[in-house]
Amino acid sequence: MEKNSKIYVAGHRGMVGSAIVRELQRKGYNNLVLRTHAELDLTRQADVETFFAQEKPEYVFLAAAKVGGIAANSAELADFMYQNMTLEMNVIHAAWQNGVKKLEFLGSSCIYPRLAPQPMPESCLLTSSLEPTNEAYALAKISGLKYCEYLNRQYGTDYISVMPTNLYGPNDNYHPEHSHVLPAMIRRFHEAKLSGAESVTCWGDGSALREFLYVDDLAELCVFLMNNYSGNETVNAGSGKELTIRELAETVAKVVGYEGKILWDASRPNGTPRKLLDVSKATALGWTYKTELEDGIRLAYEDFLHKL
């Protein structure tokens, strides 16, 4: 990408999209095309086609998505599949129709099988069944990355995909029911601290293992890959480190300053038992994460406080 290349970031107000915009601006890219959901509904094919025909972006970062935690994914299966699959296909297809030089598709580590080998290499995609609690979202994301691959194979496009692990950071969603585990904990422990609650109850038994990546570290990789990687196989993005959900809760409580008890409701689902990405491919390309988890949670908590 040149510094004045016309770059469209889809989903620029979300956590990932806004981080990509920050990274692009930090690196001196000065011709960004941005549209809010009110200005452009990516699930409306005709509107997306008109936008691409008028704006003719040269590069596209596709970070727009309907996202949520276990509760939202389980309750809104049809919505998660329809909205994600529709917006992905609309954007990728319109990019191809209008000669976009390169597109980068942002997925999720939930695309990998529930009982995939650990750490999960890119090659384990579609080797066994998915985690039921987020199957609809995973299927939509798999469809997006496969469509990019098929366009490359059939038409010689240069479309790549990146699969991040669990993300957190500025502009995260801290909704009490529809957020992911880390921002949900930030909110719950903060509210418990303010109310003086003696305990906080978390879902599951705390044994599930998870990996987390600060979103600005992901954004750095995204811009790096747009300039330095081409290929049909996706690239994993993670820290390569994991901890139990119990350890995560204790760390969040420490950062927030909550000193009460942490209880566990084992009748609630744990989700996938373990989800650690094999990040050797990204490492071999020359990238590694920078932000340690406790430091990142502190930055995320500051962001949460600013939004109150």
C-alpha cells in the first residue's frame, strides 16, 4: 500500500476496525474511506455495490461483523449466521467486481474444530466438528475465508484472511449480556466493587483455557500482512500464551480493585475446553505481540471507565 492509497476499513467503529484505523493513521496512510452502519448497511447488497462502484477503494480491511459471547451466540444463531454471511459476501463480491487490489478478511479462532490439536495450526480447519455454542458464527466466518480463497483460485485475486484469538482493548463491547468474557468481567467486577458486593459469580467452572491478544497488536499485524503476505491459507493471530478462565477472573479483579469472592456456576457452559492458536506462521513472517495481558487489561479498564 502507498501512503495515499485509497483504503476502505469496513467496521471502523468496532474494536478491530478502529484499531486498524489507528494503526494506518500512525503509519501515515492518509486516504481512508469510512462509513458508519447508518451510512452504509453492509447487509444490503445493492447499497454495497453502489458504494464500491462510486468510491473504488484500492485496498479493503473487512473487520465488520456481528459479534457476541456465548449467551448471544447461543440465543441468536440465525441472526449471527445471516448477518455475518450476508455482509461478508456483499463486501468481498463487490471488491472483486470493482477490481480491489487486495482485501483482508478478519475472522475468528472459533472457525477451528472444538477438539482441534493444541496449539491450533491453520491446517486444522474443517478437520472435525465445531463448538456448538458458536457454530453459526464460525460457519459464517469459514464461508468468508473460503470465498476469498476461491476467488484467488478462480480469478487470481489477492485476498487474504487473518484469524485472531480472543481480542480485547479500546472500543470493546462491555454489554452485560452480549459481550465476550474479558470485557464482561471488567464490567461485572467494576460494578461489584462499586456496590460492595461480597461475591461475583462467573459462568462455568473456570477450567477452560483461553488466549488473549490486545487489539492494537492485532492491528499492527493486519497492516503488516496487507503489505507482506499473499496466500490462500489463513494466518493465525495470537499471543501464543494461555491461561484458565479462573486465572483471568483473578487478574481482572486485581486490575479493577475488586477484593470480594469469585464464585463459579458449573451449571453454565464452559465453551470450548481449550483454544490456543499456533502462531508460528505469523512469527516466521516477522511479527510478534507486544502487550502483556495484565498491562492490556489495565488499558481496557481505562477505556471502560471513559465510556461510563
